[in-house]
Amino acid sequence: MEDINYIKENRLEDTGFAYTLKLISGKYKMQTLYAISLNQGPLRYNELKRLLTPISFKSLANTLRELEAAKLIYRKEYPKIPPKVEYGLTKLGESLIPVLDAICTWGEKQMK
Amino acid sequence: MEDINYIKENRLEDTGFAYTLKLISGKYKMQTLYAISLNQGPLRYNELKRLLTPISFKSLANTLRELEAAKLIYRKEYPKIPPKVEYGLTKLGESLIPVLDAICTWGEKQMK
DNA sequence: TGCGGTACTTACCTAAAGGAGAGTATAAAT
DNA sequence: ATTTATACTCTCCTTTAGGTAAGTACCGCA
């Protein structure tokens, strides 16, 4: 770091938008979080696959990995055969639900 | 329309998410709306360009055209030389601001 | 006479997102 | 012995978003 005065005008570059969007942008991320929320409890991989139809295996796996990395969901593995894995909301994930609600209900109001 | 019973399970395909996102997803759409909102009045093309740095001409033009097509902003052209064009929020656009606020403030809270 | 300012468009290129379809491990059930 | 079920991964392909750089039209100003 050199003591240069970086130009900091009234820019919008670093607002919370970019931050929030990094976590929830993607075709199915919000739906995934919402589905778990509506279920009022964790969901299994194939349950999510069905609810998020027509999502592909690849997208679902990616979506879940990224949401987990963002600490919005947790992954719990039951080591048995056939395998069982559950995905649930973390506290952080739950704190996003009201925001998702706002996005969803605004859209529904306009769709009519 | 034929009277076939389409399968309608508990899917999340057609929630308001997809609808809202079609309108506001993109690297600069929310910031654009937010910038106009913060300015409490319409902004000119080059003012937006500066505020949305480092946006490119192409992205800005695209962003504005799409927001206008979505009826979230209006475009007002003053036929003089050099040209002057203003972009402002429509009623619909204004109705989205609280949603954008929620997205932005959630992000800011997590950034700390 | 040529430069600057405004609001763009056009052509080309790259990177990232997402889809399709096949393959994997393991054990219980038939 | 074969099928079924779960939760994935892997490879290849197409689509889309966005960036770069240049060009355009018009007039006032020096």
C-alpha cells in the first residue's frame, strides 16, 4: 500500500449489490434457497432436483457447492448405502429469506 | 388451448423470481436504477457512464435499452445539438426501489 | 478550418454459465 | 445374476454477457 489518494468519487461500484449478487446470482440459487425455506427443513439432493425441474445434475451440484461455500446452506452427509445427503439453511441463509421474499412477491404482483 | 391437465406439481419454475430477475439481472441494472433513485431525478447518459464506472459504452446502452423495454425507466430526448438525453424512473421502476434497497443493505451488512 | 462535446452504433473477441448424456460406487432387493 | 436407488462426476458443446476499440452525426467555438 502506498499513500496515494485513490480517486473515490460518488461511485456505486462497491455497494452491497455486488456483494449480495455474487452469492445469489445464478439461474437456480434463489429458488434453491426458497425451496428449502418453504419446506421448513432440509431437503435431499433428488428432492431438490425434482423441485427445481428442469435443472441439470451439473447445475444442481454447482449451485449447492456455491451456496455451501457462501455459508448460506449446510450439507449433511449420512454415510450409508444408498447415500443420503441433506441440504439445509444456515442462520445466514435464513437472514436472506426476507430479501428473496421481496424479489419473489414483486415479480408475482407484476405477472398477474 | 386443449383441455389437457398439465402436470402442475409443487414446482418453483414460475415463481416471481424468474420474472423479477429477467428484468434486473445484469452487471449494472440495479446500480443504474439505484443511481437514478439516489439522484432524485433523471440522469443523462454521460452522467450515468461516470457513476457506473467502469461500465463500457456498449453495456450502458444495452442496460438502458433493456430497462426501458421493461418499462422501469423512461428515455426523454431533447432534440438539439449536441444531443441531450435523460433517463428517469417510471412508476414501475420506483416500485422496485424498496426491493433493491433490501438487496443492497443485506450485502452491506455482511461486508463490514 | 479543424477541435471538442454528446450520445450513441458496429464489429470482433473472450470468458463464464449452463445443458446433454454418459459413467461411478455400493449394497439391498428380486 | 440383474435391477434399482442415491448422489454425484466428467467431458463436450452451445449460448450469452460483457469488454475493446473504432466509427458516426452535428454544431458551436477558437
